[in-house]
Amino acid sequence: RVAVVLFTRDLRIHDNPALAAAARAAERVVPLFVHDPALPAPRFLASALADLQSSLRRLGADLVERRGDPASEAVKVARAVGAEGLGLAEDVSRYAKHRLARLTDACAAERIALRTFPGVTIVPPGSLRPAGGDHYKVFTPYWRAWQAVKLRDVERAPRSLRLPDDLPASWTRDRALSGPAGETAARRQLTSWLRHASDYEEIHDNLAADRTSRLSPYLHYGCLSPRELVSRTESVEPFVRQLCWRDFYHQVLDAFPDLRRKPYRPGATDAWKDDRTAFEAWKAGQTGIPIVDAGMRQLLAEGWMHNRARLITASFLTKHLGVDWRLGADHFYDLLLDGDVANNYGNWQWVAGTGNDTKPYRRFNPIRQAERFDPTGDYVRRYMPELADLPGKAIHQPWLVPGSRGYPAPLTLPEDVGRSTQG
Ligand code: FAD
């Protein structure tokens, strides 16, 4: 018996339900990844695949790679190796659902048994429903219901895997390991972060401390199982709550596939200015508001941004500059290593007031946020060399300190903030 496992956003061997089931049910397993030209292919993905390949080789198998439409390529491989079954993790974006629909048809035509598995989220989207609704629209009731769910057991990594003997050698390839990504790096990062996890609640919002887990890119590509993560962090409730936000937005996207383009909340105001100059300044980290610019420069430099900075920069773009949330969200999505349809567009809509926030009129004052979450100014100093000589929190309002620094005057200022000398 031969089974094909189609890897998508579950690039790991630990707690991978599709892989574990194939290893139990079949004597030979063909792990497959199809490079889909329609999806981005960052270096992070290449290194995650290299790591997956070496883990699979250690188990006695290998990674088969194909390029093209995942549905037709997967069925071609399954047919060629005489597979009876094909398994994959179920995902919620519109793109993933179309892929699954095509795969379902192609498998039916070839009489290949297709099975989907959980693994992308902790609680499968759609499995929790409030009375009278198809999904939860507000986080707190979802969190309560979510905490009461009996979770599936964490799956062990298979002990060994065997490829079919007659698999053509050309189907697998050696690749140069590039950069620290993938499951091995994710597990190492988790182990080291767990040593400090107990003070997550006090410190996670402190921008300069930079003490969140930084696991988001690994979670996005499934190098780490969110289910396993929750089992290893149970005692750190505020962290588990963040993981629940991730599940929350996945069940929102599952129920509302237009999350990327349409306001989620019926009747939400969705009128924006077409201010390209402001948008370009925001993207470049040149708005003249240091905390906003530091966040945007962190994104440019690292492909990642601290959550508090994401909130401040997104709120400034939408609520102060009045620019369309879709523009900001697309920019984040293109640059973030963890760029994720559910989390990115769900959070952007929350900030813009078109989404799941129960206080959609909320507006973060960037200066107050900076003073509270970067009280020493060290986060700004890290990304803004031209302001580094400003002491302490004076760095948050350079326009109050005389002198020219080659830094722009603010595009706009919150109403209750002192205006003075610069620009
Ligand atoms: P930690 O604080 O260590 O949290 C652990 C994990 O919990 C994260 O890795 C993430 O998977 C999940 N998580 C934490 N906060 C949230 C949240 N608010 N919503 C959903 N999941 C959360 N997260 C993404 O993974 N991809 C995105 O594209 C993305 N875009 C965002 C855009 C905006 C405007 C905002 C405000 C937030 C966005 N987030 C996104 C959520 C959050 O900022 C990141 O998940 C977090 O900063 C990642 O860093 P971490 O792994 O160190 O987080």
C-alpha cells in the first residue's frame, strides 16, 4: 500500500496528522511538495523545505518536489506510484479551498481516496459555532468556547518511512541549506523562548524588549504545530490567548472568504482617501512620527514587525492618514514572513474599524502609545539612526527639540500633541 502526503502549510514531521496517518496506514509513503507558481516563494520557504527534506531522509524517505498546479501534479504523482490514498492538511483561504475542490475532482476521476486532516489551526475552523450562527464574530465568547474544547492528541513524528522502491531518482533532489528556517530552527527557537515565557504577560507589549516568541513565520508555514505549541505553553495563559486569536481569525476567514477585500462588518464605513503621497511616506518609514517610522523600517529590514508596532502603524495609516486598509494590508502581506490571509487581513480590518473590533471607532494615539510601550525610546533608536542622539522619550517628538536631523516633519499629528519648532 502506497500513500501520498501533500505538504502545503504543514512543513514538519512532528504532530503532522496527515503524515502520521499515512505512516500508520501505508507501507510506503511519498511526501510531496508542489511548487505553485501562483504563490510567493520566499527564501524562508526554501529553507523550510530543505529542513523537511533532511528530516524525511533521516526517517528513510525523501521529499518529492513538483512544480505546477498542486491538484493535477499530486494526482499525477499518486497515479505514477500506484497510490491508493492521498492526504493533506485542510486550510481555509479561498485559494486553498479551490485547490482542495480541484484535488477532490481529480482524485475522484482516478479513484484515489482523498483525506483531509487538521493541523493548520488548533481547533478546526467551523467546529465551534455559537447558538444561531455559523461562526464567532467576537473574540471573547470564542475564547471561552475554545478553552472548553477537548483537543486532539499531539501526534508523534513517524519512526521511519519508506518510499516506493521504484520511485525515479529524478523525483527528489539535493538542495543547499539556506538560512535558519524550518522545523529544526522552530523547535530550537521554541525551546529557548520557553525559558522566558513566564513573564510574557508583563513584557510582550514592550517594544524594545522584543520578547515575544517570534514564532509567527514558523507557524505560518507549519514548521511548528500550533496544537503542539499549546500543549507546551499551557501554563502561560496570555500566550495561549494569542494562539487563540490565530484560530479566531481562521474561523472568520473560513466563514467570510472576502476578508481580503470587503469590510467584514455589515454597514461599516469603508470610505478612504486616495492619498498616495502619504501612503508612500508610510511605506518608506518617513511619516515624521518616529514610532510609526520605526515599525515600518523594522518591516523593511526584517520582514517582521512587533505586534504593538503593527497596531500603531496600521492605526496611523487608516485612522490618522485616512488611507484604505486594503493598501496597508497588501503591503504588509507582501513583506511579512508571517504574512497570512487570516491573521493579516483580520487584524487590519480590526484596526481599521471594519472588522471584529467591538470598538470600531478606537484610534491609537501614536505618541501616547510610544511613551507607554517604548518608554526609553530604545525601539525607535534601533531603527532610526538619524534620531539616535535624542535622549530618552524625547525621541518620540523630535519636532519639539530644535535642530535639523534630515528627518521629515510629521505628516499629521494627533490633536492633543504639542506642536513646535521643527518643520
Ligand atoms: P507572540 O506574541 O509570540 O504570539 C504567538 C503567536 O500567536 C504568533 O506567532 C501568532 O501566530 C499568534 N498571534 C499573536 N497575536 C495575534 C493576533 N493579534 N492575531 C492573530 N494571531 C496572533 N500575524 C501573523 O501571523 N500574520 C500576519 O500577517 C499578521 N498581520 C498582522 C497585521 C496587523 C495590522 C496586526 C495588528 C497584527 C498582525 N498579526 C499577524 C498578528 C501579530 O502581530 C503577529 O502574529 C505577532 O506579532 C507575531 O509575533 P510573535 O510570533 O512573536 O507573537
